[in-house]
Amino acid sequence: MNPKTVIGFVNNRQGSIMDFSVDAEFQKQVDWVENFAAEEIEPLDTFMRTRQDADGNELTRDQWRAVFRYIGDLQQQVKDQGLWGFHLGPELGGPGLGQVKLSLLNEILGRTRMGPTIFGCAAPDTGNMELLAHNGTEEQKKKYLEPTLAGKMRSAYAMTEPHAGEPGEFKCNANRDGDDWILNGEKWFISNALAADFLIVMAITEPDAPTLERASMFIVETSNPGVEFVRNIHTFGTPFTENLNTEKGRGGHAYIRFNDVRLPSDALLGKEGAGFVGSQTRLSGGRIHHAMRTVGVCKKALDMACERALSRRSKGQVLADKQMVQADLAESYIQLQQFRLHVLYTAWLIDMTGSYTREIRKEIAAIKISAAKVMHDVVYRAIHLHGSLGMSNETPLGDMWMSAPWMGIMDGSSESHKENLAKLMLREYEPCEDLFPSYHLPRMQEEAAKKFTVVMKKYASNSQ
Ligand SMILES: Cc1cc2nc3c(=O)[nH]c(=O)nc-3n(C[C@H](O)[C@H](O)[C@H](O)COP(=O)(O)OP(=O)(O)OC[C@H]3O[C@@H](n4cnc5c(N)ncnc54)[C@H](O)[C@@H]3O)c2cc1C
């Protein structure tokens, strides 16, 4: 048994590699984003929730146009700061901040709903842009990546199927017909699909190949004949006030059917059979970005809990003076700090190696699992501490609570990540060939006694 306990990197830069400070220039950007989020984005979030004017009337078409122009203006302010698409490297027009700085900015955006849209880093476009950048031909980049980067096209990523969320079980397939491909099958819970100009679809092209070599990715324009929107799905918490069996539902996730959709040969994204492997770039990036924003959500819930604890009284005391409340606040703080450091550590590892190595995939699986648990626990405690107000729809806590279970499902269930994490961990170990384990005390005692018989003899003669 000889596992590596720490991954070490030789630091060729000046300063300590364990330095938690940021440079003054970047701190200015952090301050700007923090202020912009509080002054501009949080009020926009509140407005977009009610979508009404000051008299409680639904917005007219013209009022909506004005709101969208205002959003465009906010996006321009972000561009003027050089922060548009801050997840992207300079080769794609982004500032190339690296993952650690990205984490710190994403924490701030995690406190908001519209933040990622205003900063040009909203899922699923972000991941799809990464996929196009890594796998696309020059032509595909020009046609799809550039307009998506500029915010002129929207996209969606279609992998999950109604009967299965796991690659080995997928059925949606594409078969060759001359130079073209014919796509058939169904995809489910595809975020943003109704608003998308194109989808990146995972389809089985080589059913007899090993699982991870069976699928290829295709760029499918949503206007293509044969792309059928069966319906648009809400997550729970949204009232069932409309006909669910219609594509016009306002839910953010689509059920899509492909009926003999003809695709030209240049719709293939990346190599044939390399779909699952290629998708790892997208999914790994997406998972860590979600984790970064989860830190922000949890920090906001904890801030709310602390303020409430100091403000609310019960039995002659503020809640903050009650030991059980203190214990809950302390638990949330510890969980959040541990999680945050793990996210930053993973981000730092990516910055150091510049890729999603096995070591990094292990850490990403771990933070993906913790994100669900930490968000659940911290948000629950904050709701509980707010009492009846916490149960109401008059705080942001309800929204946070609704999205807490998402974290354990989207981009793969916690169970499948635990399975993967354990497999990656276990690759660092070997079984013990003996009947009893390496750390069996009787054998260690026997070996130590043998060693020390020699040691004692040697040191005894040295002292004479
Ligand atoms: C908000 C949201 C947005 C999404 N957006 C998209 C999108 O844009 N595109 C897209 O393609 N998909 C999307 N999805 C779907 C998502 O990727 C899948 O839901 C996820 O991969 C899990 O698949 P599933 O729903 O089929 O669950 P299943 O795989 O059926 O898992 C259900 C349960 O089975 C158990 N289970 C599963 N695997 C294991 C295992 N290995 N070991 C032990 N137990 C296990 C667990 O209890 C798990 O929770 C989205 C989902 C959500 C919630």
C-alpha cells in the first residue's frame, strides 16, 4: 500500500503556492463585479420573478423590449470591463482568467439568477462553446461558435433520454445514408432547447463498439425538418397552470423527438465514435462551474441566516444567543468553507495542469457530490432558522431549496459520481497479498521488533 497523499507541483513562479491572496488588479475586478451584481443584477432578478410593472400589470410587448434593451446595456458594461465570457481563454475572445479567478467571480454570480446571462457565461452555451472550440472544424466554429460567443445564437446540449440517463443505455441513433446521416430517437430534459438555434446531440453511431466508443456528437439546427418538440418541461415548484402537453410550456427543459432528421456530413462534431470521450471536456467544465456558483448560493443563504439570527427574538433572547442556533450556524460555516476550499483547490489543479486529467476528474467528482449535500444542508438550515417566513414565498430561500435537489441529479446523479470517484481512488491502491492487511498490528509488531533488535544492537555498540 503506497498511495500518494498529496499531489505536489514544483512552483516556478515567485511566492508561495499556498498564497490565498489575489493581485490588486484582479481585486478591482472582483469589487466591480460584486458592486454590479448587488446594484444591477439582484434588482433585475427580483423584477424578472414578478414580471409586472409598479401597478401590478403584466408587461406589454414594448415594456419587454425596453427591459431587453436594458439587459443589452448591462451586457455592454460587462464587455467594457473586459469580463464578457470570463470563462473563455483569449483565443476565444475571453480574458483567460484561469479557473481560480473564475471561481471567485462565479461565487459572486452564484448569488444571482441572471448573472451568467449578463456576463455571457450561462449554461448550456458555455459548455457547448467549449465543445465547439475543442472539436469543431474551422467552418463549424465560424457558423456556430462565433455567433454563440457574441450572444447572437443560443444552443442546447442533448444527451439524456427519457428511458435512461446513462451512456450504456442510450438508443437515439444516427445512421449513414450516402454522405448524410439520418437521426432518430428521443432526448429528454434538454435545458434551453426551445430557445436554441442549434442542439449538440449525442447519438449512437457504432452500437457494437465498447460503450465509450459507441456515440458521436452532431450539430442539429432546431429548424431542421423532423426535429419535434414534444413538450417543454417545468421543474417542480412551478404551478401546473397550463396544458403540459404542448411545446409552448414555459418550462426550461424540452422533451425532443428526432424523426428521420437528415444531417449533412459536416454536422458531425469531432470524430466518429468519440462523442462520449469528447463530452467529458464539456461535462467536467460544467460541473466545476456549477460547484463555484453553489458556493455563492450557500454563502447567500448563510448571510441571510446570520442576519435573521441577530434580528429575531424568542423567549427573551435573539436567536443568535441560542446554542442550538449557534451550532447550526457553525455547521453551515464549516461545511461551506471546506467545500469552498475544495472547489478552489480543484480550480488550482486545473490551472496547474491545464487539462482534465484523471486526478482532476477525481476532484471534480468529489465536489460535484459535495455541492448537492452542502447546498441541501446549508439552505435547509437557513430556511429552518427563518421559521414561517422561511416557508413563505417571500424570500429567495424557496428558489434555492427547489434547486438544491438538481445538484444531485443534473450532470449525473451523486451515486454515479460516487461510483466513479471510488473507482478513481482505488486505482491508487493494490490489494494486499497476505491473509491479513498491511496494517495488521501483529505483523507490524513482529517486523518492528526485528528492526529494533538490529537498531538497539547498533546503537548499543556506538555508545561504548
Ligand atoms: C435542472 C436539470 C437540467 C438538465 N439539463 C440537461 C440538459 O441540458 N441536457 C441533458 O442531456 N440532460 C439534462 N439533464 C438531465 C440530467 O443530465 C440527468 O437527469 C442525469 O444525468 C441523471 O439521469 P436520469 O435523470 O436518467 O437519472 P437516473 O440515471 O435514472 O438516476 C436516477 C437514480 O437512480 C440511482 N442511480 C443511478 N445511477 C446509479 C449508480 N451508478 N449507482 C447507484 N444508484 C444509481 C440514483 O438514486 C439516481 O438518483 C438535466 C437535469 C436537471 C435536473
